[in-house]
Amino acid sequence: MRQAGRSLPEYRKAVENMNNFMEICYNTDLVTELTLQPVARFDVDAAIIFSDILIIADVLGCDVNFLRNVGPRIKPIKNPKELKSPQDIEAKILPILNAIKKVRSQLSKKKPLIGFAGGPWTVASYIIEGGSSKTFSKVLNFYPSYLKEIIERITEATIIYLIKQIEFGADVIQLFDSNAGALSEPLFKEYVIEPTKRITLAIKDRFSDFPIIGFPRSAGNLYKDYCEQTGVSAGLSFEFSFSKICQTLQKECPNKTSPTIAVTDKANKLKNEGKKICVLAAGEPDFDTPDHIKKAAIQAISEGKTKYTAVDGTRELKEAIINKLRKDNNLEYTLNQICVGTGAKQVLFNLFMATINSGDEVIIPAPYWVSYVDMVSLFGGLPVVVECKQNFKLTAAIIEKARITKKTKWLILNSPNNPAGAVYTCDELKDIAQILLEYPHMNVVTDDIYEHIIYDEKFFYYRSG
């Protein structure tokens, strides 16, 4: 939306009296307005600050101008000494930083604000070529020692610029290396990977978990090296082959056999060999489906109840669930609060798919059902496994010691527990709830599938509220 926003009628109206694009970029109020325009019109998931990748070139002393229907024009530099000191840029970038602060205060807390800068190589190519280029002949034939020093200065200035953006409210940082595809593999590693790595390390040193996106446009097969060696997530340019993406994912993320299936297959193999085996892998009873359930299924088929139904469950089924919750658990729900799935795994899978963003953390008390970790990981979440050695239960004390951060999205509670069979008492759940009240950003998902499979004097307590 940083580029697409410039096509909006409200954008054209807002800038109609502005003659210089760079003046727009340094106008705090106008940058704030332009940043929020696409959000207001399209309700996009995030906002990206309205600016340009050549801000660093401009604050380092290059004369950056944008010509209508032509693009950026810069007086080419011939020597790194022509650049100002990176330490002298803060005063000139202050209007942009104030715009970031202002946007962040007006933007929904649910929408991240993306700050950005041009990649050092790309900025260097612009100020040596004097603008955009198709051949990059000047920069590729520039004195190597001079080019290296120019990139180093731009890198230092970019670090200062991006750290300031974070301090003023940016939630994510992106590096646009738009000209990365012009480089051979050795030069790509020297002029793109190494500066990006240096920037990333500097940011992570101050903000350890801060999300950084890289965009080495047209890097082709070097995308993988870029991600692995810089530690950033990469955005893919439009010319990147979708089939290539699929092939890479299949290679890097091979199919993983379900632990439950693996154990069941092994047990069946031993059974076929004549050995007596009690299989505890799959969560299913060891007796046949009761006759009244079989008869009800047959009757439904005979009555023609074989067509598509509402995705979230039929009214009759929802009403039965509401009655069950009222009778067994003293809980009141309405029809629009009930959603039916094909089983616990599908419901949990859909829940995590809908709510987990990359980097979100999910606390999983151990021992745990084997599928929890895989489902969380599949959607980019981070499983935080917490060992529960005392009676296999999570306690208030353990939660207090757990690594709860601003990224913690879910706590999974499973009672009766699979595989340990531990059942939480009412007082234990109250203690846990009291601690969780201190973390209003966290959600709790309860997996109560084994509610009625209790074989001793223990009672199942349902967590509500």
C-alpha cells in the first residue's frame, strides 16, 4: 500500500499543492494522513509509513529530486567523502519519526505499523548511477574500495534511522533492496547479505525479538542464503515462481509422520506378529460403538439426512450441546456461541489457523497430546513447553516462572490430561485463573474431550468466565 496508496483520489487531493515529493516525505502531518489513507479505505492488516527508500541518500547530503514521469534524479557522487557523517542525520529525519509516533497513536493497536529503509546496496546504486538504471554499469565499475566505504556509511546511517523508527513506534521494520537482482552471487553476499546482517545484529542488540522483513528483489536462488545468513524474513517479489516456492517448502519442510500414527502402526505390526499388545496411542475407547448410536446413524441415513449441513453444526445439534453444558456443567450458551467441528483435532487446528501469527507463543503444559506442538508450529507459532513434574499438573507457581511475554497468545489446558490422566481440582483452576488475570492479552483454550473418562473418585471441573 506504500505505492498503491499514491493512486487514491484522496492522495492526489492531499498533495495537489505540493511541488516536491521529498517535501511531502518530511511533512509530519501529511505523512500521517497519507499513511492512514489506505487503512481507512481498505482496512488492510497493517500500515506502512509513507516515505521513500532514498531518504537516507537525501539526509547524507545527496541532492535527491523526483521528476514527474521520470523518477528520482540525484547528482552522482564520485567519492565517499562527499557524504555527510551518519551521526548528523537525526535532525533531518525528525519529521519522519514524529509522523511514525503520530500514526502509531491513531492506528488501531491490532494493526502493526511498518517502518522501512532502502537496502544499503540499492541506495548506493542510486547515488552512484544518479537515478534508476537498467544496466548498473557505473556502480558495477566503480572503485571497489570507494563502493565498499559508501555502503558502510549508508549501513551506519540506516542502523541509526531504523532504530529511531522503532523508538518512535514502528512495530515492524522492512529493508527494501530493490536492486539486489543486479548482482552476481559473490557481490550479492558482499553488498546485500553482509550489510543486512550488520543492520539486523544492531537492531537485535537493542530489541532482541524485533521482527525484520527483508526484500532482496529478484534474488532468485539466493533468497535462501539471504534468510539464513541475515536472520530476517524475506518478502518475495512478483517474478518469483510460485512453483519454485512450493518445491522449496516441500524440500525444507518434509512431510512429518504423526506420532500417534507411528505408534499405532508399530503396535499393529507387533499384533500381526502374534504378540499381545495394548495400544494406548489413539484417543479412542477399546469397545465397539454402542448400539443406540449405530441405530441413530442408520435411521438418519434412511431418512435422507445425507446432504450438506451448516458448516458450524445443525440447530438440533447445537441445542443438544447447549442442554449438555447446562445440565452437566451449569453453563449457559446461545446458538451463536456454539460451533461444531468433526473432532477435537479439527477444532483446535482451525482455532490456531485463525488466531496464530508468526512469532506468537503458545504455552503447552507437559506431558501433552502430541499434536499440540505440530499444530502451533504449522502456523508459525512458537510452542513454549512447560514441564509439570508434580502430579503432571500446571500450577500457579509454574505459570509465574513460565516465559510469558507480550507475544504469548494462548495457554492450552487439557483435563483430564492426555496422556497422564491428571485431573485439575476446582481450587487448582481458581489459582491458575487468578494468575492469568494479570495477563489480559493471553487466551485460554480448554481441551476437555476426556471429561467423562474418569475411573476414580475425581470430579471434572469446567473452567468458565
